[in-house]
Amino acid sequence: MSRLSHAAEALAYASIADLGPQIRSRALSPVDLVEAVLARIDRFDGLNAFITVTADLAREQAASSAREIAAGRYRGPLHGIPVSLKDLISTRGIRTTSGSRIHAEHVPTHDATITTRLREAGAVLIGKAALHEFAYGVTTDNPHYGPTRNPWGPDRIPGGSSGGSAAAVAAGLGPASIGTDTGGSVRLPAALCGVVGLKPTYGRASRHGVFPLAWTLDHPGPLTRSVEDAAIVLQEIAGPDPEDPTTLGQDVPDFSGTLRRPVRGLRAGVLTDPYHEDMADDVRAAFEEAVGMLRSLGVQVERVRFPRAAEASAAQTAIIMSEAASVHERWLRDRPEDYGADTRARLQRGQFLSATQYLRAQRVRALIQDEVRSLLRSCAVLVCPTVPCPAPRIGEDAVVIRGAGVKVVDVMTRFTRLWNFTGLPAISVPCGVGTGGMPLGLEVIGRAMDEATVLAVAYAYEQATPWHTRRPPESASPPPG
Amino acid sequence: MSGTDDLAAIAGAFGLRIDRASLEQWAPILRALFEDLARMIDLPTEDHEPAFVGTRHGGVPSGGAPLSAP
């Protein structure tokens, strides 16, 4: 590789925390940075990480950022930084498909609140990332826009539903992307692609202008290559928004400022109930090593059980099915043929749940939220693997875990969906390598509105381990086209 | 109420256009879910209203200071 190629790769994999000071001091121009990222997006087109690349807009925004910074108007750590948005986050004047045929030509007239906040922070929008159709699935094998590929193995899924966001960040196609997480759709693709994915507390980041999958389970959150960058991005997208009443009444702490707080003496609960014991051998080995690392950092580790995990999982399923069916009710009646087969089937099944079943699930949710709150009185965080197995192959419907065949759609969100149900903040951070060299993730869960502790633990672990420094092989990506 | 005929009756009552082959495929999935949900009637939820939102919050909870560390 030439010196120039080395420099381009170093720039592609630089963190926001590293790029920001260079941009601020004008050692690096946002124009050069965005050109490097756009060239790389073109080179790795075969990953199919984007539905729309906003190259012209990105160049305009980068030039504008450069002018502002030269004039002494530096906005903050995202100024001039290339970011992408999952393509169900509204962007004024830019097509927002939700990964669907139904919204294939949908051009919003307003920005989502998150889009506005990133724009005001000076971020440069490089594109709209691919996703599972309407975010209702875990593979990002999209019938309308094609499958997105995992940069660590192009025959593997990147996970979903924010698969394009995870693939882009992992392949160095921008240091950050915003995804959404209804059952694990930020954390699980982050884990499968070897990057960081943060689902904040429900209500921490506005859902206004984000096409819903299930209103009471949806959480927008960042995917990045480092925990520090996740803190930086969260800072910009968090906070009250009158357009989303669930965000009101919160204070937003300085997430970067608390990142390096010591974790020695902190109590962490390792989830060891039967529900959380079901995982592949390579995942178990990496997880046990991760717990050992937490211990060596001075974290007091104890075994805990999630209360009523099976009931929580079933209730969460009933809620997502009911709410998603309601979101899509009119289109299911008028144009069911415009959905892909898997998404249509999931949505239609939701139409068979009754109101009393939905409300029962929501009451059970309140009960279990109280019980989990009790669990988190003695533990500041809980930990488990993010996903029970490494990334399956594209098109695989089932995987074998400890000799038993399980459906991909059921197993992938097993360890993530309970935290959408409880609304608690959870992060996935790379924690090792599984079968075939595919990445694995460690999930750290915290108390409501206490992302600061979740980030501090994840940061301490990340800095003590080498996993965040691994890069996917450049040759693993298929050629453009 | 989750055999194929039951599902077909519900689909008919609510005007859902779903072919019978799909209903046959979904019946066991829905039956398992409905059985799980039926068991939840016995959980101690009498003091709990539906949650509706992901979590209740009002700032960092007591003891939220992460780090009980020195």
C-alpha cells in the first residue's frame, strides 16, 4: 500500500475525537475530509450501505463549514464531520425511503429533530443508510434495494435493522451514523460489524420525524467506531423536544466529561438466568473473557437474574406486533403487495392481536420495569453478550447454537429486546472475534437516564482491550456494482 | 382462538385480505404467543397501569452516581 493509501485509510478510520481538533485548528479541511469519505463510499459501493449518497449536499456543507471555521465560527465537535442517517430519519428535500417501495419517492418537507440538531452542530450529511424494510427485521436483506453486506465478510449479514449504518461505520465510510433501535436495531448490527452502538434511554433523543416501527419501543441512537465518539454524538442529539413529549423533563449531562470517571468499585450484574445463558460457545468464551477484564478493572462483578425474562420477551413481541400493525394499517389494507414478503407477514400477523392482549403486555411491562429498577438499585450496570451468535450468512433463515437449530429472526434480538421493553440505556462495544473471524459485542445496560455510567464502563473496557482497533479487511468488500 | 379457521374468521370479520396458506403457517406462531400472553393474566399486575412509554424518568435516579468508587 502506498503512503497516500495509508494516509487515506488513516483518515477514513480517524475518530471524531481526533478529527475535531484538526478541523478546529484548520490542520484538516472538512472539504478534504468529505472528499476522502466520498471516494471511499464509491470504492465500497458493493457493500450497499447507502440507499442515497448525498455527495453534492455533502460538498456544499463541507465548503460552508470550512468558510465558517476560517471566519472563527467553530460550532463544536461535529463541525465538518461526515455523518449518515438511517433512511427512515426525515431529511427535508432528500428522499427518505424507510427501505420501502411504498416510500420510494417520499421527499419530506421537514427535517426530523435529530437531522436539525446535527445540521445545527455543523455535521456534514453524506448519505441515507440502508435498512431492513421499515426497520422491521434483523438482516438488512432488503427486497427493494438489495442486501447490505458485512464489511468483515461480504457473504454475511450486517445485522439490522440499521445494517447500512453499521456497515458504513465499520468500513470507514464516515465516523458516525444515526440508527434506530426497537428490538436491538442499533446494538445488534453494531456488534455484528465490530463497532459501537448506543441505544439511549427511551425519551433521551427525539423520535420526531423518524418513521415509527413501534412508538413505545423506538429509540434513535448513534453508531460509531469508539465509545468516546458515541458520547460526542449523543450530546448533540439528546435533549427535550416539544415535538416529542416523551423527551421532556430531562437534564442532559456532559457525556464526554464523565467518560473517564473511574470504574473501580462499581457493581456490575452479570445476567445468568436461563434466558441469558443460551448462546454459542464462541460468544460465551468472549463474554467470559470480557467479564474477567471488567473484574481486572476493579469492577465488582456479581451474578444476577433478569426477572421474568421469558414473559418480558413475549410481552415485547406483542407490543411491537400490535404497534407496527397499527402504523401500517392503511397500507396493509390498500397496497399489501408493495411490501416485501417477510415484512408483510410480520405486519399482518400483528393484526390478530386483541386490544386486551396489547394492554396486558403493557401492564406486564410496567410490572417488570419496576422489578428491573429494583435490580438496578444494587448494580449500577448489567452486562451480557449483545448477540448470541456471530453474523449469519445472507439468506440463512436458521443458525445452529449448541447443536440446536434456531431461527435467525428469533435469536438475533434475544439479548437486546428486553432493554427496549424496559427503556433502559444500553451500549454494544466490540469484545472479541467469533467463528470465521466475525466480530462479537459486549452489552452494558444502565439505569434510566444514566448513560454516563454506561459510557464510562464501556469506555474503560474498550480502552483496556484491542478490539476497537481491528479493521475489516479491505479486500473483503465486493467490488463496486 | 388461533387455529387456522379461527384466524380466517377474524380476517374475514375485519376485512383483512390474507391467503389461507399464510394463515396456516402463522397459526402455530400466534398460538404460542397467545398462550404466553394468557399466562400473564396471573402475574401481579393489579397495581400497574399500562406502561405505554419505554420508561419513567425524571433525571438520573437516586444512586445514579455511577461509581460508588472512592
